[in-house]
Amino acid sequence: ETGVTQSPTHLIKTRGQQVTLRCSSQSGHNTVSWYQQALGQGPQFIFQYYREEENGRGNFPPRFSGLQFPNYSSELNVNALELDDSALYLCASSLDTLAGETQYFGPGTRLLVL
Amino acid sequence: ILNVEQSPQSLHVQEGDSTNFTCSFPSSNFYALHWYRWETAKSPEALFVMTLNGDEKKKGRISATLNTKEGYSYLYIKGSQPEDSATYLCALKAAGNKLTFGGGTRVLVKP
């Protein structure tokens, strides 16, 4: 176990709704990254938070937003859900943002948009 | 857009046999290469982080090599066991803060 937890484990929403996914980072880690994994693909980087500030963003529209709290846990918010948002959402925490720093993943939240 | 490719997409291995598979990546702006093992219904498990050309890392029966000049890494499994069945992901850390993942190699070890 990595010590990274995510909630909820599964979620069903309808198009147009909003969703919030949560991630608790491993103790001592100040960096959280979020990834989307669609079926049959590798995880795609959404964004990263470092010490409560966004620290890099992938090719996702602004309706994907996030937060990091003082305890370094994090939220991913998706507004105006679309069918293509159905995926597994993974968060990963790390000690820092350095290239050689291992990212430890949670088990993911599976989102289904109907 | 960085392109990280893994081949093959899937492979079947007989228990006891050894196997290897490839991760290819653009060699420019290389910072680090990460390998993960991902078993169904579990979190991806970090295997290795490799940063230097010629790096070799080993964890039990699994080892990896890195060639940053030609842009590839090999992962080897020696004497495959059923518990090695998983998807193996490589991810490139280049400029910026993100990991760019390949599509994975799904390994199925048959008893």
C-alpha cells in the first residue's frame, strides 16, 4: 500500500453535472498530481499541485480544476461533465517535484458519465 | 507533444520463462524514466526511477536498463511467475512537471 487514498472509489453522474474527487497524500508529501486514464490508454496528466499552488497543467480544458489544502490533500473538480470524461482518475503524491522523485499512486476513482 | 511508446501491447509468458519489453521515448529534454507495475484493482506500484544513461536497476527478478542517447528502456522479468501478471507502465519525466506515460505492456504469466 502506498498510503495514498482516494474517494469515492466509484461514481456515476449524468452529462452536465459537476463532480469532486478527493485525494489524501502520503504523510510528508507536499506534491499531488492528477491523471486521467481512459480505457486502453496510459494515464494522462491533468495537473499538479505543489504547496497549495498549481504547478503545471496538461491539455485539459478549464472545466477541470483543482485545489490543494494546507494538509496537502487535494481535490479534482470537473464541471459540465461530458460522456468522454468517463475514466479512471488517479492521484499521485510525491515528496517534491524533482524529476527523480517517485510518485506514489492511489487506487483511483472510476467515474462513469451517462 | 511527447510520445512514449511501449511494445508489445501484451504478451503471454509461460511460467519459468524470462521475458523483456521496451519503452521508447524522445531523447531530448530527458530528465527521468519511471517504471510502474499495475495489478488489476490495485494502485500502480513504483518499480524504478532511472536518470542516467546506462543505468541498470534491479528488484528481485525484475530489472531495467536505460539508454537516453537512443531513447529506450528495457524491462526484464527473469523466471516469470503468475504473480508477475500485471500491466507494466513506463513514464517519461521531461521538462515540466508531468509524467508522460506509455500505453503499457500487459503481461500474462501462464502456469
